[in-house]
Amino acid sequence: MTTTPVGVEDPGEIDTGRLENISRRRVIWIVIAIVASTEIVPFHFAFIGLAARLIGASFPEQTAGDLTWMTTVYAIVGGVAMPVLGKLSDVIGKKKVILACLVTSMIGCVICAVTSSWPVMLVGRGLQGLAFPALFVSYGLIRDLMPRRHLNMAIALAGGGTGIGAVLGPLAGGFLTDHYSWRSLFWFCVVWTAVTVAPLVFFVPETKLRVQAKIDLVGAALLGAGIGGVLIYLSEGGNWGWGRTTTLLWLIGGVVLLVLFYIWESFIPEPIMDPKLLRAPRFLGILSAAFLSVGTLQGLSYVLGYLSESPGGAAGDAIKQQVVAGAATQAAAQASEQMHMPITAQMVTPYFSVNGHLPGLNLTLLQFTVQTLLAMSVVYVVVAPLCGWLSTRIGLQKPYIVSTIAFIVAALLYANFHNSVWQVALIILIVGLGAGAYLGTLPNMVVEAVPEKQQGISAGMFGAFNSFGTAAATAATGAIMAANPLILHINAPGHIEDRPLNVGPMAQLPDEAAYTNSFYMFAGTSVVAFIVALCLRHFNRPSTGGTAF
């Protein structure tokens, strides 16, 4: 896209209500108010990722694949709504859209806190998903309000601020689940939102930027439906069969609708998104990077959450013995009925065994947070603003390359070393480096790559690809776990059988191969992200805070 550069002091610069002359203290308070309110998004992810097994115990009829829908439906609703709400924020104001999203998500939390119905639980999670667009619209609000000299740092702080949620989320979640039920997690989200919305209302001004345009309803429908189709395929392909015709129809239909969206946008006078931006290699590179890196980060978090809370060692052996005892008892009862003579469980127990290894760490949510996630989050919070500061000197490409390398190294190490708390704790520091470098660079890349009038919709597209990455990673992890269950081996006279233990509570306890394969998958994903990072040469020069537009 060819544009005429506009200097910071250029009188022709768009009036967004930028607070150029405010004190540094007010800058900090505004960023804190925005970050605190949108911090609910990492809480939503942390609580579900780390407490999935606890929630699953209240819905024993649901499989491991079913439980991933708590994340999937959140990502689908958030992903579909993101571009549309991003465009709406350009038209009516970013602060208004953020507030509407947060209030709706609070209603969803209330629903999840009180329901005992699985479908209603998913409805609540869907409403919570509307908080996801608020996080990305907030980047645009910061861009419009912050002084140019503080902009890169402010956006990096907002991105790294999710690290606060990465700390507080598991800490609060661990304390609550140790003393109360998982429902208290959703009540916590209600209280957090109610408290943090107030400073946003009273202390953060609304942007003056308004794009004089009608909302392209046809384009919005095509875009939303297309994103929804692709997300459903990515989310459920592992459960339904990636190559099945009925499954592929979701992907094909989604892609066709997205192509129609592009064609439609190329001909109408007021498109929801400039087609030239969609063709820009640097913007497409950012979207690809978001998909790959967010998928890796969320996927690693999801796998580590399962690993930490699963029973391993002696506790894992005890569970295997319980399975054998249960199978033997059932078999003895059937044999007694058929043979009309008493058969004890002890008599048939030698015919049963459980194949597979449980590598769990036997940690509570609180223990996992204190012993592992806390250190990672400290790294995360420090690295993100550091990358924002460095970007004005060395550009954004180099820190993002560091992020991809960190994810590669961490995933490979986890694939080989994940059987003790100290191993997980040391390696997770590398994950924190990758996460901080990602969040300190990619949101700033969006600012550098798009004009102010396209910031809202561009941030929405960026967020949609974050949703794609989250959904794909969760679905792929769920599929790997489902494909690697513990096996009940039966070796009785005249009857040899291997019975996968992949239903009910046992579905939440996959074999060690599930974890190893997942870690290798995310290492491969990060290798692709590294290649994408090398192609983002436009961001190799010092960042300007979007002054090129």
C-alpha cells in the first residue's frame, strides 16, 4: 500500500484525541485502566486451561474432546465477532465497543457459574468470548490516545499486561479451587469485570477518530460465517475426522465464504476492510505469525495444565490398579452368573493389566502456579515492554525471531523432559521469554503496518487469527490425547483384547505419548513461525509508532 508519510507534528495528521501533552503519570494510569479491564481475557483462558479436568468431573458424560469445546466456542465467537466489532469500533468509538464486550462477557460468566447443563455452559462460554475482541480493540484505543513518544512502549505494556493475568489467574484459580468449587472461578470473573470497568468508564477518554462509513452488513456476514466455518473445522476436525466429507464441508464452506468476502469487498464503495490491505504481504505475514505463535503458546499452556494436574508416579500406578480391580470385579460377576458358581475378583485379576504410563505431576492448580507459572509470568511481563522499547532502536523483526526460537527450544525440551516439577519450572522460563517477545512485537507490527482509519478492523483480523491459532492448537492437542489413551489389556483363556480407556473420567488421563507428540507438534509449528519471522523484513528497521500513515 503506497501512502504519503505524515510526521508527528504534521498539521494534516488525523485528530484522534491524542493526549500529547499529558504527564507520564496519566499515561501510566490510562494504560493500567485499559489493561486491567481487558485482563479478563487471560483469566478466561487460564481458568479453563488449568481447571478443565475439575470442570469435566461435574460433567462425566463428556469426553476429553467435548471439554475442549469450552475453549473452542470461546475462540469461535470471539473470532467471528472480532473483525466486525473492530470495524464498528472505527465507526462509533473504541471505548464504547470495549465496554459493551466486557459487560456481555460478564453475563456469560454468571451463566457458567450457575448452570448444570453442558449446552448452557457452552452458551455462557460463547458470551464470554465477546471479551476477546475488547483486548484487540484496546490496542487501537491506545494507538489513538497515547503520545507518539510512548506509543510502542504502551502497546507492548498492554500486550505484556496479559502476563499479569497469567500470574493472577492461576493464583486466584488455585486458591479458589482448593477451597471452593470450580464455579467460584466464574464468580471471580464477574467481580473482576465489575471492579475494573469503573476506571475505564471514568478515567479513560474516548477516541475522537470516527470513520464515516456504513457497516457493510453483507461483508460482515460473509466474513463472520467464513471465519466460523474454518474455526469449526479446526476445532472439531480431530473428533469428526479431518478427511471426512461432512467435516471438510465446514472448511470448504468457510474458505469459499472468505473468498466471496474478498471479491465483495473489492467492488463495493465502502468495504469493511480495504482489499489492498488484505493483499499486503507484510500484513498477511503478521496474521500468519499470530496464528502460529498464539497456537503454540496456548497449546503449550493447555498441555502443561493437563500434565501438572494429572496423577503420575505412585498415584498413577494406583489409578491403573483401580482400573484393573474394577474390570476384574465386573468380569467376575459376569463369570459367576454364566457359570452358576462363585468367581472372585482375585481369581481373574491376573488376566487384566493397563498398558501405558501416566506422567502427571500430581499438583493442585495453586501449586502449579506458584512452582512454575509464577516465574514464567515475571519473565513475560518484563520482556514484553523491553521489546517495545528496543523496537524503536532495532525494529520488531529481531525480537520476534527470538520469540520463535524460544518456543522451538522450549517445546523440544518439554518433549524429552517433563517428568518432574523442576524440569517444567526451568523450561517454562524459556516459554515466558517467547511469550513476552511475541506480545511486545506483533501488536506493534499491526500499528506499523496499517493506517489509523483501518486500525480497528485490522486489530480485529489480527485477533481473529489469534482465535484460529487457539482453536487449532486446542483441537490438535485434544485429538492427540484422544488418540493416545491408556489401554486395558485382557489376556484371558480364549479372549485377548486391548480396550482403549478413552471414555468417562479416564478420557482425561492420556498416555505419556500424548504429551510427547503434542510437544513435538508445537516445536514444528514454531519452526514454521521462525521461517515467517525471517520474511518480515519490513519490520527490521526502527519502529515509528505508526507515523508512516
